[in-house]
Amino acid sequence: MRASIVLPRHLAIGAGASLELPRLLELEGIDHPFIVCGPNALRHGFLDRITGGMDAAGIRYGVFAGTVPDPTERSVQEGLAALRQHPHDAVIGLGGGSPIDTAKAIALLATHGGTMRDYKVPRVNDGPGLPLIAIPTTAGTGSEVSRVTVITDDIDGEKMLCLGNAFCPTMALVDYELTLTMPPRLTADTGLDSLTHAIESYVSRKRNSFSDGMARLAMSAIARNIRHAYREPENRKAREAMMLAATQAGMAFSNASVALVHGMSRPIGACFHVPHGLSNAMLLPPVTAYSMPAAPERYADCARFMGVASDSDSDDSAREKLLTELRQLNRDLDVPTPRDYGIDRDRYFSMLETMARQAQESGSPANNPRVPTIGEIQALYREAWD
């Protein structure tokens, strides 16, 4: 199977990787970058960590610290206006998925203009924007290596999926020391997001040998370490493993695709402001059970990669063990159902048709081993409720 693989040109991984920034900027001839981050980067000292090296190297920079969770078109335009005040030659995304996604959008619009609605799927955006550097501070989204950004439309609340090579960072500095301050809930949600990336890319209709290898490594590491990272926040070994796995899972889905879980997750986030990783976790067990008949061997492989089944288990037994583990993970990591999260029941059920339509229009369900109808997506939302 032939595949075209897209990755950052520079990838630094490990403790202190973020401190490589001044050297890599000089290597790329970048002398006036624009930093995009949120309040957490200031609160935890991440911004000072990277600007200290730039100050010492005499590199000028601008800062926009106004990103918001689930970035919106309005917040992107605010950042873009700040960038245009000076002749910046690159964009640095510092933070979790939301700041990095915001940086991706700003880097594209600074070059090509328009609004993000102009670039949503099915359009593929391969024309480059400004050089983009990603420095993640959470272990989950994989945005530092992906060809995807998600921006919310302020008018109708749609989470717009935008994809293409233009959104793949030029550099990714993956420093697990930046994740040591992550609270348990964020650790769980982002870790389960990574697991969903890995599983979905492995069963995706667009999978390839490269994405398979990255997904397998990520599943194995996440299964061994996510509970430790959740219960032991200062466990550096677990944090390092989860950070690397998030990047591997990001490489996997960016070069294969996500599928039905992600397609259904985005509307829950848009309609009810549920964090992305958490909505994935809510949906992963029922969607996996629904999808299994169309890729039985692949899902059995996932169970073995995660260490919950062995080669001596039949595929049927392995698949049952996978479902048991996904449900147990949600219990161990205190993942609520939509009902337990506090979503209003009447509104949730009144939105089923809208959410199912938005899920299908994202294109992700078409990559699923079992491609659902609108009615089947609505039924899965009902099943996930409680």
C-alpha cells in the first residue's frame, strides 16, 4: 500500500526539548516569531521558559496570550490582528490543542486571508502559511504533528474541521517536563484522546503501514501508563511515556485519519462545551462495540497491543477484553456519561438530529470500518447518554 507521509521537518523529543527553540529558529532563519498561547502558559511559567532563551539569543518576538478553549473564529481573528501589527515571520503555538490549533489558523490566514469557514472540509489546504512551531504542554491532542485544526464558528457553534499539509508544523518541540503540572482530569481526558487517535487510525479505512506502526506503539504505552499518570502526577516515567505516545498517535491519525468517535465527539463539544478528550472517552466504548463487526481482526489486535489479551486468546475473546478494558478505563479515570456530566436531558435528545448531521458532514464517519447512517449515529448518541 502506497502512502504519502507528512511530518514536521524538525522534531525534538524529551526533557528540555522546548529549550531547543532558539537554535532551531536560527537554523530556519526565523528572527521575529509570534507566540500564541493562553493564560495557563503564563500561570505555569511556560512562556517565560521559552522567551528566556530567545531573549538571551537576541531574538525579537510578539505574544498573543488570548486563546480560548475550543478556539473560535473570533479569537483567531483577534490573534491575527495582533500578528499584523508587526512583520512577524513565523508563528509559535505554545500550550494544549487549543493554542496550537489557534496558531495553525493564524499562520494560514496571515498568508492566504479569508476566514476559517473558507478552509473547512471538504477543502484540503496544502498551500503553506507562515512557518509554524508547536510546543505542546499537554499529552493528548497530537496537534504538534498533525495536518488538522478545529475552529468553532461563532455564529452556529459548528466545530469546523480544517485539514491539509498547511497545518502540519515545521517544528515540534515535545518536552514532557511541560506536562508535570497537568491536573488529573486533564491528564485523563488528553490521554484518552490519544488512545482514541491510536485506535481509530489503526482501524481507519485510510490506514497504512506507517500509521499502523505509530498507532501500535501509542496504544501499548498509553495502556501501561495512563493510570499511573492520572494517579501519580509527578511520575516522570509515566509522563514521558504519555507525551511520546500522544505524539505517536498524532502521527498515526494525521497520516491515516480519525473516524466515527471523533466525528460524533465534535458536536457534543460544540453543543454542550464538553472538553474534546472527555467527549471522545464518553463515546469510545459504544462506538467501538458498534464498529467491531466490520474490522474484527483489527480490534482484536488493539486488545493485544494494549496488553489486555494475548496471542493465546481467540479474536472473539480479545475483542471482548478490549471492550471490558475501555469501560474499565472510563471507570478508573472517572469519566462521566453525558447524563452524569450534567447535560440537560431534554436539550441533549432534542439535538440528536443536528449532532448526527454535523458528525456525518465532518467526513470522519466515512473513514470508520462500519459506516453509519444518520439514524445509527443518533442511536449511538442515545446509547452513550447513560
